[in-house]
Amino acid sequence: MLDLKSLTVDESYYEPAIKAKFSLKYRKNQEAPINIYANVFFKGKIVGRLEAKEMPDREFKIGAMDYNRDYGEDTLDIDLACVLSKKIISCMNNSRRLSDKGDVNLQIEASLTYLRNEAEVSYIEEYNIYNNPFPKDLKDAIKKRWPDSLKSDISVLLYAYPTHIGTYSQSRSNLNLISSSGQGQNDGYMSIKIEKKQLEHTIKSSDWAHDFLPKLGLGEYEVIEIPKIKPESNKNMFKDSLSKLETAKNELYILNIGSSMAALRNSLKSFSDDLVNLGYEKKNERGKSEVDYNKIYGDNKNIALLAKDLQQRLYGASSSLNDDTAPHSRQTHIMDGYEAESMIFIAYSLYKMVFEKLKGEE
């Protein structure tokens, strides 16, 4: 019986690689593994082949079956490794974003080749012709058949199945006679078996982000540490925009990039609405209200222009991806994790820059 115990990154390879630990249960004294490998599928395509790094240092004994003795079972752990190209890893990472949870769903087709004993102990016992009460005519026939020099060591072999005792043994080691357990075409003493098993394995999006991507060479996707911003006094209305920025960070943490950008987009809108409600407002050329950063920064036109540019460009970029929540269905850009991560940091910097300025004016 073959089972998959774990799937992790194998850092012993120079190239990106994954390692699968398989558990093999086998019958002692009857079965011995010869080879094992597995094809790894993603989206129905083979992305790599898991192969044994080395066979465990263990001796496998094969002996003829004795129906009065049960040798029991044992378990063997085998590590298999598979090198993945960076192109395949990138394709897997981009493709999984289209799934509901962002998990990496793998199919593994394992193939185990092992040796299996088909021989049985033949229950034969030895009886010396002169030391046992055999018929006289049998003894006379044997005397005529064999020379005198061999008569003292002539024995008759008899079938005797010792059902009244728990084990079977021979008085001579050279009488370990075996027979085939099969009949006709199946009368071999040993056979080579090939067992195939289909396995499913899911790498959770959080595990993929934390444990796989950094070690597979696609960059770090750790928890984004953003210091808490606490607007002062009546600026508490910014709690909604900050809460949504936190949501954007958490969604990116589990690599739900579409949801992360939707939360960032909503955070920016809430941030803008709050500034307008505080009186930092002007009408644009279409007659709609927008934030007047000149009222916040006074004569510092460069900072005012920077803040305005950051707000508008962040909002536009967070809307320009292949995401059902995006306001424009014509947008088809698939955003990478590092891009989303950078945008969240920039939004945080914009908020902090504005909050500190408003705080200083109180």
C-alpha cells in the first residue's frame, strides 16, 4: 500500500525542486520494493517527475511462504524529488489565481515496482529406510537399486503437513524444498508486480505563499508589516479606509490578488471621500468633487501634486486587472504579487503623509 505523507520544497537542489515523502506498507519476507516514481500533473498536464533520491538502507529478505507463520507487515518511508523549471512554477502561480481559493491542486500518478514471492514451503519429511518400519519388499528393492556404500544413508521423503503444531521445521537445512503456489501459467516462484495509484494533493494558498514561492525562486510573499496609523481627533472617520487597507494586505497574504486590489481600490475611495467631507474639496472640470491637496499642503505645490498623482494612479492601477470586482470589464491585466505588494505600501505612505500633515495643523 502506497500513500503520500507530505509535499515540501527540497532545498538540497540548486534548481527549484519539490520533495514528496511516500509511505510504503509491505509484507515482510514476501515483498521487496524495486523502484518507485511518480508523474506530477497540474491542470491535466505533466509538470515534472518525482524520482527516488536514494533507496533506503534496508535489507529485504524473501522466503518461501509457510501457511503456519505470519511475518507481519512493515512500513518504509521513501523520499522522491522533482526539479521544476521557473517557467512551470510561474505558470502554476499565475494559473492558480483563477481558482476560487488560489490553492495549487496537484494530481500525482505514482508507480511502484516490487518483487513478490509466489513460492511455498513444500511439506516434506525425511525417513531413513533402515531406521523405520518400512515393508521388507521395499527395503529389498532399494538394496538392489543402490550400491552397498549408499545403503546406510538412503531415506524416503514423505509429504507431511504438521497441522497439529504451530510451526514447520526440517531436520536438515538442505531439505528446504519449495513449490510454486500457482498452477499452469501462474506457477512461477517469484513475480514482479507494478502498482499504480492516483493521488490528489492540495497546497493551500497560504502555504504556497509562505513555504513554496520564496524557496522556489519567485520572491518573498510574507505577511506585509504596515505600522498602524492613528488619525487624530475628528480624523477618526479614516477608520474605514484604514480597515480596507488592512483587508487588502490580508488578501495579498493569501495571494487573493484580485480581492486585495478591490479592497485597496475601496480604501482609496473612502480616503478621498473623507478628505472631501473634511472640506479639502474642489470641483474638477466635470463639476464633480475631488480632493484639493493644495488646501492641505498650502504653498508646497510639489507635495500636493505628488499626493494627487499617487491617489489617482493607485486607484487606476488597482482597477486595471483581470478581476470580477474591477469596474471596467475591458481590463485584462493579470497583476503579479510584487506589484500588488508595492501598491499597498505606496497607499500606506500616502495616508501617513496626509495624516501627519493634518495632525500638525491642529
